[in-house]
Amino acid sequence: MLRFMTVCSTRYVTAPGAAITEAQRGLGLGYRWRCLECGQRVIETETDTGRFLVSLEGPFMISDWKYNAGAYRAFSEAESITAGGYYYQVSDPALGIVGLRNVMRSGTVNPFLRAGESQTPEALALLASAEARGVQIAFGRSEAIGIDFSIDGPLFNLPAGQVMAAFGVDIRVDKFQFEGEARPANARPVIEGAPIDSKPALSNVQREVKAVFAELLVPVTKQLEVSLAARLDEYDGFGETINPKVTFRYRPFEMLAFRGSYNTAFRVPTFTDLFNPRSESQVFEAFADPAICPNALPNPAIAGCIDLADRTGSPNSPVLNTITGGKPELEPEDAELMSIGFVFEPMRNTSLSLDWWRIERSNSIRGIARSDLVNNYSIFTENFIRDSSGRIIFIDQRRVNAGGSLNEGMELAIRTRFDGLGGRFSFGLDSSFVNTAKIRVLPNLPYGRNLVSEWTPAGELFLKYKHTAFLTYTNKDWTLSLSNRYSAGYTDQVVDGVRLGLVDPPNDTVKTDPYIIYNGSVTYNGFDNVGITFGIRNLLDTDPPFARSYLSQTGGGANWEPRVADPRGRSFTLAIDYTF
């Protein structure tokens, strides 16, 4: 872990190749130190979840109809704390805090050890005294409380069979709570590199959701079945919306069936979309005024086209910041979904399905990339906030209702079962192919280029292909399972230094490697009402593929992409299920 240190109170860095004069002796020395003795940075998260459900079902007042009623409460909460590898920056005697920078200036810890040398016990003890353990990084809780009631049964007969109907109502209250920094405002010593969320807490926000629905299942012929449904939702603060759904299933032969669907959908902004407190973060990568500089890149040949990002650390230098956080003005997004496909069952216990799907969203809620703001500067002028001199000091990158998105792809699923070795084998494959992923910034603008297999700065990363596969063997009380997860590679981000032609790194890669891991488990069900499962995740202890996007100045110092891979290596799980 790299630690940034200054030995003395006044920092001095000489020019490359210049000799240090006698007058400069004793001035501060800036250096980087990989503190192996500090250990890995560890954040410990404890999660509690629960679900309580009471349901009643039985015959309804109408002949052959039945009812289903229920009440539920579900919650999930999590707390993350520092659990090792994090250190206070400077000492605070009033709080009894020892700072790492003060430790380094004591002369007890030697950052210039040679190979084979080690710190003294006194140095290790002094380092340990500056460690920040048990400090809350973040806490969150979500809760849903609701009731539902539905009835279903036959309406009337057609030549091909009975027309079935269902009607229902659902009422629930969603609650949300979040807090980051839990220490008092006057007692928050800085912890080096800790991702503490210091924004104000979001306390006990809630909204009520009411819905009614109706559905008809119509047997048009012996081979063709059509379902017609509609749902009315009412959200606090967002009004009402009606969304229909039509599906069909046509089975011309016993082994072949065609299916399809069309529906609209409605999604309101999440609590964090709306209420997440404002946060500011400094821009370090090269950025110039997009009003006068092509692509917002500094260019000394153009008057005023200077780099607005300050990297000197001087307290008197103007700073360029981005603004993120919630936006109460956000509106719901709408979507139109359709699919068509078939299911083929050539023999017993074997099936293959292939479905084409298309999803088009409008008024999409998403974070907007800085490049989109720059490329559409005339539209997003107000997102570039200037001081009295006209210099840009803030870039507003809070979520917006964008024009929309278009996604299209195919899903392939295979299932088969067969007997062997005294038991039964089961095999399954679920594959996803994405052909189209396009975004438009505003409704009146055309869709942009296809983003499939390309790095994106925020939101989803659209991989061309991914799958999960499993093979299971069951013999009486024992079940053995092996699974595989595959995610295709993608074209990685081009970081600023390369994009501007400042560096040409050797062995540079343009496309990431695929992410491939295997998992295994053993389950024993030989005890009454008890099942015991031992599992191994990431059997081969595979590292995530290298991704330079997280080594850029917009990343967090890691070399993997969290939207694709999991940095945790091999891990073990134990689950005990009890049925009563």
C-alpha cells in the first residue's frame, strides 16, 4: 500500500537531476513508501436481513374461485467499519489520536529498509498505535411493510377451454435510512485513504405504494394461449401509471412451443437518486473550458484553453470539483419491453430455449458522463458552474432524466437430466448475448454509437457474451455440484496520459481478458429435516482480469473492474437448512 509522507513540516522536492545545495539541507522530503508492515486495508461489513410473512388461502365466495391474502415485513441493514490497514493522518492529543505522519517524523520507523531488514519492535508498536480500527464507514437500512390480496378462478368456457381470471391489490410502505460518518462533527480526525461517507445522514425517508391488477388467460385454440394483463400503480409524489402486458404461447407440436410478450414498465427514482446528500470531489485529470476548447482538452495554441484541474496541492490554487448526489427533481422513467422465442424439447428431460429481447427506456434515470456533458455543451451549459471571473469551478454530474437507452440481445438456455453411476446427473447452461446497447442524452437527439464490449464510465457495462453453467450429481442423500461463470472481455478505457499522447506504456493492452471462475459444493440430506452444504467459491483462486480503468485517476487505485469481476479469492461457505 502506497503511503504519501512528508518528513518535515516544509516540503521540498528538487528538480530532476539537480544537486541539493547546503542551504537546502534539513528541508522537508516528499516520498512514497509501501508500508508492508501496515497490512492490507480491510473493511468489515456485517449484514442482517429478515422476512416475516403471514398468508391465508382458501375457497372464495364464487364457485371454483380461491383467494390468497398476506401481510409481510422485510428488512435489510448493513454496517461497514475499518478492520485493519487504515491509519490516522495526524495526531490529535485531545482525542487521544496518534497520527501516522507524526509517527514517521519521530525517526523510530525506518521507511528505507533494505531487503532482509525489518522494523524494530518499538517501530511496530508505534505504527500500531496510529491504526484506526472500528470506525464506521457506512450504515444503511431498508424496510418494506405491506399487505396483498388476490382472487382467481374461471370466468366462462370457450371451445378450447376455460377463460381464467385473476384480480388483486397490493399496498406497501417502503422505508430507507443511510448514514456514513458516525463520529461527532467536531471529532473527525482524518484517516488516510478511508472511504468514509461524510455526507449528512439520510434518515427515515419513506413512501407509500398502492397497486391493483387484473389478468385474463384465454385459450384461443388447443395450441394457442393468450394472456392479457394490466396493472395500475400509485406512488407517493409521482402519481398514477397503468402498464399493460400481453403474452402468448403457441404449441404446434408436442416438442416445440413458440412464446412472446409485450409490456410497458414504470420505475420511480430510488431514495438515493432523490435524497442522497450533495458531495464534491476534486478533478485531477486534464480538463479545459469546453466553451472554447475542443473536447475540453488544454491547448496552448488557443487563448484561454488552459488546464483547469489543479494538481499542485497549493491552498491558493483554484480547484475544479464535480458535484454528485441526489436530485429531488428527478421524474420516473418508462420502458417498453418485448420478446419472442421458442422452447424445443427433443426428448424427455431435455430442453433448449432461445429468446430474442428488446428493451427501450425513455426518460432514463442515470448518471451522465463528463464526456456527454462536454459533447453536448450547448444543452448542458448550466451544468458547468462558473465563478465571478467566468472560470469553471464545478461540474454538476448528478443523475438526470436522460433521453433513453436501447438494448437488444438473445438468451439461450439448455437443460438436461440423465441417469448414471448409480445416481442422476443434471446439466444446465444460461447464456446471454447482447447485440445492441445505445444511449441518447436527450429525447430529441439520435442514439449514440453501440456500447457493447466497450468500457463505460458509469452504470452498466454491456458485455457481448456471458454465461453460467452447472453440472450436478445426486445419489440418495448426497449432491455434488460444479458451476462455471464466464464473462467476455471488453475494450478498456484509454486513460488521459495515453489519450493525450504523453505516455506510451509498454505491453499495453486494449482489450481485457475474459473472467472465468468455478465454484463447487457438496450437500448432505441424510438427517431428518436438515440439509448441510459445504461450498467453495472460486475453486481455482482466480484473480480478476487486469483492467486499467481502475488505475486511472477516476478509479480507486485497484486493477480490476467491479462491474465484471470479484477481487475476493477462494472462499469457503457452510450452510445448514432446517425445515419444520
